[in-house]
Amino acid sequence: MAPPLELTASFRSTAQPRRVPFAFVAERLWLDFVNTDAGARGADALHDFSRFTDWLQAAQVLDAERASSMRRRSLQQPAGALAVLGDARRVRTVLRALAEIGDAAHARLDALNEINRVLGRSAGTRRLELRDDGSFAREFVSVGDAFAGLLIPIVESAADALILGERHRVRRCADPRCGRVFQDETKNGRRRWCDMSTCGNRAKAARHRMKLHA
Ligand SMILES: [Zn+2]
């Protein structure tokens, strides 16, 4: 069960969640989004709307200008911001199931329905943007409800995974306490850890200790 929504936290100076830098280790946007359900790894990126916007910016879904316009808008329309946060959590739950048990027909169907629900509700236009660093990015500019478009790039990334049949490359980190998922892009398909500097390193240290005590 997800904890209750706390939009109000973004408007208070106290009770801020611990700010840890976001990790992008999954090779796919939709999987990085799944990994925002913190667990033992720190604060939930969907803890409040402002943090969600921070994550979207860190994921390069929003540029700085659009991110700050979203933050302003969330203060003017708190109910709308709260609704999209609830929506984001719902999408995330369904996408985690797709990542972990995507061979099960119900997980795929749930994902399909959820993706289409988000896509069907959002009116807007697509643009190709040239970023400051010279790279190109696809952008979705929504008309009407600006919040509605926020989840589009995430569900499109999941849609691409289904279309391309990538699910069999999705793994869960070999550390059972971790829970992160990622796309294994290695040639031999043997990536085990979400991140070598954290989980991979801990496993290496544990093997070393075992050797010493053997
Ligand atoms: Zn891990």
C-alpha cells in the first residue's frame, strides 16, 4: 500500500523529506520512474508535487523553465496537483507489476489499460526540442490541463518497451533489500546489480568477508 498523499508537505518549510539525489540507473525512463518508490533507499519521489517536479526535471522530462511553471501552477491549483500525484502513484504501481511480473497476462493488460488511460486523456502537441547541450528531445506540450501531460513521457517509455518486446531484459536488483529494477543492456545479459557503487559494492564486500572467515 502506498502511504497517504501529502501534497501539503510541499508548502511547509518543516517536515521536508530527506533530500537524496535521484538515481537514474535503469536505462529506461519508465523503470527509473518505478524505482522512485523509495523503499529503503530514501524519500519517495512522489512524496509531494514539488519533489515529483524535481524528479521530472532531473530525468530531463521537464526543462527548468517548465518545471518552475509547474511548481507555480501547483500552488494556484493544489487540487489538480494532488490529482496528478495520485495518478502518478497509480501508474507507478501498475508499471512496477509490469517490470516484475510482466510475463503474467494480467500485469500486461493492466499496464495496457493504464497507458491508454493516460494517453487518452491528454490533449496536446508534440514538439522536437533542441536542448542547451545540443541534444534533441521529444516534448509533449499539453493544452488545457497542463498537469495531465506530465505522465505522458513515462507511459510512452513503457509503451515502447511493450512494442519492442523488451520486458525479458528487465531485471530486479540481486540484493533482495533493494527492489530497484533496470533494463539489462549488457551483451551477455548478466547484469545483476542496480548500481555497482552501492548494491554491487556491498555484495563484493560481503563476499570478501566470507572469504576471510572461511
Ligand atoms: Zn540494488
